[in-house]
Amino acid sequence: MKLSVIAFTARGGALARRLAETFGGRAFGLGKGKIPGLEAADSLSQWTAQRWRESDGLIFVGACGIAVRAIAPHVKDKFTDPAVVSVDEGGQFAVPLLSGHVGGANELARQVADLTGGQAVISTATDVNGLFAVDAWAKEQQLAITDRTLAKEISSALLAGEPVGFYSDFGHPMPEGLGTEGELGVWVTARTGPGPFARTLRLVPRCLTVGVGCRRGTPEAAVAQAVQEALTGWEERAVACVATIDLKAHEPGLLAFCETMGWPLVTYSAAELAEVNGNFTPSAFVRSVTGVENVCERAAVRAAEGGRCVVPKQARDGVTAAVAERSKV
């Protein structure tokens, strides 16, 4: 977590330095030269605006009211806001003010309290009642939440004592408090479409790898179209990377596509691709050009680290694409 801490007094400054040193981060003091040893913040509003953009977590060492007024103009939603914790300068009470689950403020408050010997003041309903918190669990498992409304409804159902189902394509153990049945349920998957429950919240791991082969000079739009068709029925948020042969490492259209999607491009030599075990769609032409009879399927499986090919070679407008799924997430 990229952490920023601010204090307003000398005593608070000592705690701010300790927090920044322990958890890794930067400690600031309000007022130029006011608190020796801390970076100066001339304006609390300006500091908050900048740190809000650049940090994963903010700790205010002082009164909760100061923190609340400072962050109020920037609050958007719990899925994008950074974690915000307020702790008194004596370290007695650490209060998560914002983004307790997804942002990690609840856990950060607990860590602060453990360090100071104080108490974390946790008020989120699922924590207070000792219930499964889908947003916290998804973050812990590194899963993307596909429907925020359903996520909230799952918490409401659990608080009301209603059954919530659970199913994982990857063998996750059943979280405590969930079951195999229910109108509402959680499905850990990389697939799109209807799920195992009448109303299904899909939690998506980054478990798919997309293998791509293309002719020299293939435009970005052609790559995008081919990959989009190969991913039919699969969640784009599940894509971990695009893979290809090293001969295509500098192909402009492919590079532009990866940049647009925010997906890293990994490349392998023909020898590395040839080492991949499996039955792949052969092409004598591809072998004559690259030295291996198949690029997209082999690259996808290689990047999937022993996973399986779930979408075999698809060809369109000079582009071949395949999809593999990692067996473990």
C-alpha cells in the first residue's frame, strides 16, 4: 500500500514518522517547518487532493473531524476511494473512515492499533456481526467484483439471515456463512453469462492468457477484433496478459492494442514455444516463417503456466488468437 501520513502537532508528528517507517510511506506535517523531520504540507486541502490521487491509503494523526472535512470533497465510492484512517496522536483509537473493505482501511486501522497498543474502531456491519464480507474476501483473493449492486445485496442478505450460495471454478474453499444453495450467490469464474444461481455475483480472477499471431503490419483494429471474438463468453477482466513469439515483440498494431487494453505483452522464442506440451493446430506456413507450427495456442498455454487451452486457434484478417486458462489462481 502506498501510504501518506499527516500530523498537526509535534506529538502527532512523532507518531506519523513511526507509522510511515513501519508501514512504508511518507510522513507530512502541516505548516512549513512546523514539525521538524517531516515533509511540509502548506495546505491541508492541497495535500489531501494530491495524496488522494497518488496514494492507496491516507492516515490523519489527529481528530476525526479534521480528516472528515479534508476528504469530503473527494469521496466517490468504496471501490475507488483510498483507505482513510484517523488515529489520535496518543495512538489510543484508530478509526477507519473510508473504504474499510475494498481499500483496506479496516485492516490498516488494525495494524495501526497493533503498533500503538490502541484499539481499532471497526463499525462495518459484516465485521461487527462476524459475517462474510464479499468485498474484503474478493480483495484478499485478488478477484474483480463485476456487479457492485449485487455485492451490496449479498451483504444485506447475510445480515438478514438469508442463504447465499457459493461456487468456484477454481476450487476455493467454501467461505464460512455461505452454502451451496440460494437465490443469490457468488461465483468465482472467468466466464460471462448466467451463473449457478438465479442472481449471481461473478468474482473474476486474472487467470486468462491470450495468445496472438499476426502478419507484419497488421493494424490495431484487426488485432482487437480477433481477440474480442476469441474472448466471446469470457470476461475481459480475467485477462492477465497477451503472449506471442519474440518475432512480434515490436509489432506496432499488437503493441498499440496491448497498451489500449492495459495488458502486458510477453514473448517467447520459437524454441520455448516448441517445448510446450499439448495438441495444437499446425500450420506449415507458420512453421516456415517462425520456426514453430503454431504460435497463438502455444504462446497462450505457455503464459498460462501449465494451464489449458480453452479457446483454440481463431483466425481473422491476418490475426490468429487463442485463449488459455490458468489452473490455479
